[in-house]
Amino acid sequence: MVATPTTLATPKKTVSPRHALLEELIDMAVKQAGEQFLDLANKLAGALIDATDGDAKLIQQRIRAGNQLRNRNFAFLHLATSTLEKALRREIAELAPASKEKLRETAQSLSLVSLEEMDNKVALSGVSKPFESLYADALQTLNVRLAFLLDRDILRVNQNPFRPEVFLVAVQEAWTEFDSEEASAGLLQPLLKPGMFIELGPLLESLSLTLQTKGGMPGSADGYKRRRTDADKNGPAARTNQAALAQQLRQFFASSDVAGSAAGQIVDGIASGMLQGVDLTIPDLPAAALTAGSGWVPNASARAIGAAAVASIAGTPAGVAGVGT
């Protein structure tokens, strides 16, 4: 009997609790959506085959596309799932502040986008509006909790990485890869509407619940606002630290466009040492501060502590990090 080697799944390596929670949210969204993609493929296939409006050529094109989708629904399931995971990672990466160089690269990439692709994005943005209205409350709650997790003042619907548009675009991209005929590209868009798509309500609610239970955040928007008021008192040092952490998250998720892999595997070489052993707790006042006539200055100590923390995260000497503060 020949022994069969067993390959153990490599556990994801995460850089911080925040990174680990974002990974969990991505996995949860992909899993819950993936469980519905097969049924979605069958419903869309039936709608394509049964449609009778249009000329004979369009009807034949729909029947051909519908039969292909019905017969190869598992191939569509795989494409939709992998496309969605990549899309979610890109969206999360975009939540971090962009550098000037990154903004220039984005502007150049937009200048290369074809008019057809731009029209397609505009059309899908319109398709997502009924979904945004349907899930408005769930999206608002998720916006608040994601903003809390990412230390942002506010997160709008069009910034939410789990908004309906992201799922719709992922399905459309999977479809164009599944059926590469140019005439088939626009066949699905008219069909994508509430009742003919995956159920996003339970998915959004489970994401919010996970953020509430594991993210250490309040259950209401009022609690979030109180936290933001307290956070604003921390001053420039806290905002500098926030930007450093956000930039790390951008690097982790933006680099994950390769073959639908987990972000933890991509950042193996940079994971160690980041956010480890950084003490951001408020120190006790020194004895000098309690002595009358003392020259101790609290702001100077705060600046020194903030510079040391940022330097530890960025891997630069504390003296360098403190220049210009």
C-alpha cells in the first residue's frame, strides 16, 4: 500500500487583531455569498432561457448563454467566489490613506480605462441603487462599526467594502470571464435586481454582529460618536499612529491580487515585528510632575511617547520619527 502524503492547510498569519478580524470578515462574506452563487446561476440561466423580448438573434444569444450557465454552473460558482474575494481585498486596501504617488498611479490607470468599461461601471452603479435602499439600515450599521474598527470619523456607503455594488461587479466580472463572447457581456445586467440576486441582508447582519462581538465596539451609533469625541482629545500623535497602521493594512490587502490567495500568506515576510510589543498605554505621571515649581512639561512627554510608538511600528529610530513634530 502506497502512503498518500497529506498536505496540511497553512494557517493564515495576521499582523494585528485588526488584521485578523478583517480576514475573518472577508472569509465570512465569501463563504456566505458562495453558498448562494450556485442557486443564483440556476435562476439566471432560467431567466435567460425563458426571456422572449427582443429580436430572434438576441433570443438565441440568451438561450445559448443560459444553457451554458446551467450546464457549467460550478465553473461560474468558482469564478464568482474567487472574483469576489479579490474585490473585497481591493476595497479594504482602498480604505487606507493614499500617498501622492498612489494617487498619480490611480489617475493614470483611470485614463487608460475604455469608454465601454466606464459605461459598464456606471450601469452597475445604477443597478446597485435598489439594493442600497433595501439594505439601508444594515449598511448604515455596518458603516459605523467598520469606521470604529478602522479609526475613521465616518465611512460612507460608497466606501463600504461590503456594499451591494461590490458583489454585483464581482458577479458581472465573473460572467464576462465565464462567457467571453462580446454579445453576452450585457445579458446579465437587466436581470440583476432584488429577488434575482443573492440575499445580502443576513450577510450584512452577520458581519455587523461579528464586528460588535469581536471588535470591542458599542452596539449603537451613539456609542461610536462618544468614542470618537474621546479619541479626538488624543491629539496629533494618535492620528500619526492611525495613519501608520492604515498604511500597513493597505499594503497587506492591496498586494493580494494574486490567484485569490489569503492576505496572511502574502505578507509572511513582513508580518513579524510589526505591531508587536508596542506599548500605547497611558503612563503614570512622574514624581517630578507632582512637585511644586517643577519644570516638567506633559506635552513633551506625550510627543516622546508618540514618536517612540510610531518609530517602533515603522521600524525607524525614534529620533527620526520625532523630527518636525
